[in-house]
Amino acid sequence: MHILAADWHNRLGSLLRREDPRRLILAGAMLILLGGIFPAYLGVELTRGPRGVDGGLGRSAASVWHLQEVLDRPNLGAGPVPRLFATHLPPDWAELSDTEARKGLFIGVVLPLALRANEMVLSQRARLLGILARLEAGKRLSAQDRDWAQALAASYGLEVPTPDAIRLKSLVRRVDAVPPSLTIAQAAIESGWGSSRFAADGNALFGQWAEEGDGAIVPANRDEGRTYAIKTFDTLQDSVLSYMRNLNSHRAYRNFRAARAAMRRDGQPFSGPVLAEHLSAYSQKGERYVRNLRAIMEQNSLAALDTAALRSQNEAKRSD
């Protein structure tokens, strides 16, 4: 089937290079047919969320051009963001030479992923706060809630032998959202707006380190004697979730979490440009890295996306 699909792809390219309107109509019909018959062949799967959560599989995108048709950046600020999550970047991403087009499309890809990751984290936080409220009211926890809280704490780098109010309050500080503007800006820096080999070959948007092996990619310019590599992921969503877990658990970002907790306590909306101040440890460039983050946010108007929200699941189902 892949051979047949490749043959159709070659024919489509030939048709698109000709200007006869009738041939362009035929090419459009072929593209629709490809999208319906060969979803496994097309390069970028767009889903409406994990199976059983947001309605299962959605559409697929074969190329940058197709992705541009689906993720139209000007629509991002016009209302709730559609629940379309790219599993990886298109295979022809490196061929996109227009810098502004690349940036706009990259933002269109990463924003829904960032919002979905926050949605998952905030769901955990809501359950955690409910457990904490029951503890503070003097109620005993069920075995299910106790085991869930212990497992959650372990995943965020905390040991909670026995869930109690003090330990869970410490965990609550870690289980919280990351401003989309910050997520997008860091992904842009670490992946070169999606152009890096790590993003193309490993869905790695944030340059997270790992030991060699298990599919990790060794940097071409790694210093002699070093053993680190770049962690790879099955999907872009996995990369975003891992990045957020890193900010929410590593001791290097305690000040980030403290500043975020203060914003929440004071009723202030989370601000990517403000919280960026506490991420100098993310890069060896230190304060220069922070300045670069803020510059990217300002130049691309990313702060406005900190109030963006995904379309509700009911709305997504009605639009299908």
C-alpha cells in the first residue's frame, strides 16, 4: 500500500506543477482521496486527542501545505483553539524557506499541544486538591486516593510515604500549568522553530538530555568525553508533557514554581514573560537565554496566547 500511495504522491506532484485548471481540480480530488485511503502514509497525523478522550482519530496531513490548510494561525486568536494535535512535524518541514510562515505554522502546531498538556496537568491538580481538602477536613482517604497521590508524587519527584496535608501542599505547587507563551518560546529556541534534527527524527522540541541508548540522538557537536544525548519521543505531545514535567519537578526550577504559586495565590494570570525570569538554569547561556525567551515572546506576540483555551470537548464533537 505504501508503494501505491507513493505512486499517487508522484502523480499529484506532477499535476500541481502544471497550471491547467482542470489538472488542478484533479490534483485536489487526488489529495482528498489520499487523505481518506492512505492515512498511514500521510506524514503528520492530526488527532482530536487520545482515543476515547476527545473523539478518537481526526485528520492527517501529508505536507507543510496541507498542515497550513488545517492549522490557520490567524484563527487562533478568534476563539477556542480546535482540538487538533499534530503527532509530528511534516516530512517536508525543512523545505519551508519562508521564515514567517515557518514561525506561524510552528505556533499553530505547538499551541494546541501546550493547551492539551495543561489540561491534563490541571485535571491532576483538581483531583489532588480534592484529596487535600478531605484530609484537612479530618476525613480518611480511600486506598484508591492514597495510592493515586503516592504515584503522582513519585512521578513529580517527591516521596510521599503517607499522604498528609503538608506533603500534598508541596506536591500541589508542582502540579500546575505552564504558560503557552513560555512553552512555545522554549520549543522555538531549542528546536530552531522545528528545524532541528532532534525535532525531525525524534519529536524532541526542548533539547532534554538523556544517556545514550533507548533511541536518544547523539549531538553532532558533542564535546569529547561527554556521554549525554537528546531524548526522543513517540509524539510531539509526549515531548511537551516531558518538558512540563521537567519544569514542575527539577530542583533547578524551584524559583519558577514559587513565582507561579505566588501568581496563583494573588489571583494573577500566569505570564510567560514574567515567569521566564526564573529559567536561566535551563541553558548554559543563563540570563542571555532569558532575554532571548522574552524577545521571542515579544516579537511573535506570544503573551496573548497565555489566555487561549481549547475548544470544549462537546463543541469538538458537534463540529465532527
